[in-house]
Amino acid sequence: MATTFRLEHDFPDIPIELFEKYLNHPDLIAKLGAMPAFRSRDLVDKTDMGGGVIGWRFKVVAGGDVPLAARRVVTEEMLTWHEDTRFVPTEHTIYWNIIPLSQKFREILDAKGIWKLTPHAFGAKTGTRRVIEGNIHVKIPLVGKIAENYLAEELKRNYVVEPDIQRAFYRDMLAKGG
């Protein structure tokens, strides 16, 4: 049984066109790589997949303290992965998938989801609402749920600070003429 999550963030000052224009801009990548649940998050590859679709691959090393209950099942190998993302502009959606670097953990970890961007009215302005949905499944009998909960909480912990990083970045872009 997978652990699912849903997060919603509003960006009232960032029109969806601007949000999408600067997805994974190098300055934004650097700022996001410094979030608390990452030891590192580095761009490995960017691919034009045709039709406006763009793919990115990041190498992620998760950080943070692993709770005692999770240490039995969450190993250092599990904390390093590729994050593959694919932006489909016609859908205003980013599809993400986590691929452990260790072959052993690829067989037991399935983590994927979407970012859905929508224009949203905030009073007289139209900004962007982002909904992030995902599921994490660790296929280890009995203790898999502990690992799933840990990984989901780490993702959520990043998304406590990530919207402020996004807002600051886009304010800077708007100040520079967007």
C-alpha cells in the first residue's frame, strides 16, 4: 500500500506564463538545492523532447536526520536518487519520478507524481496555483510503511520552505523585467 500526499501552494504575484518560463532556471536550481532535506540536488541533464516538452534529470542526495524507527529500513543508498521530471506545457504539468541509483532499491522503491499549475484569481490579480501530488511505495513487508512515511515527510519538509524560495526568485525575475 503506497503513501500518497497532496500539497497546494499559491503564488498570487506570479503569472503562470512566468512560472513556466523559468522552470528549472540555473539560479533557481541552485537555490532549491539548498533546501533543508537535501545535501545536494544537481542538474545532470536537460533534454528537449519535442513539442515544447522538456525533461530534466537531477541527482539528489537527501539530507536530514533519519528517525530511529526508520534507520532500520532507510539506508544511505536509499537517500541518493535521480529525479526525472518532464514538463508538458500544453497540460501545465510536470511529471516526476524518483529512480534510486542502487539497482537493489529500484526494485523496492516506487515514487512518482505530478506538479499541476493552473492560473488562479487572487483578487484583481491572476497568479498561479500549484498542486503537487505523489505516491511513494516501499515494497518491504512490515517496515515499508515506515520508510514511505519518512520519505513523504522529507518531501513535505522541503515544501515548507520551497514556495518562499520560488516567490523570491520570481520577484527577482519580475524586477529584472521578467
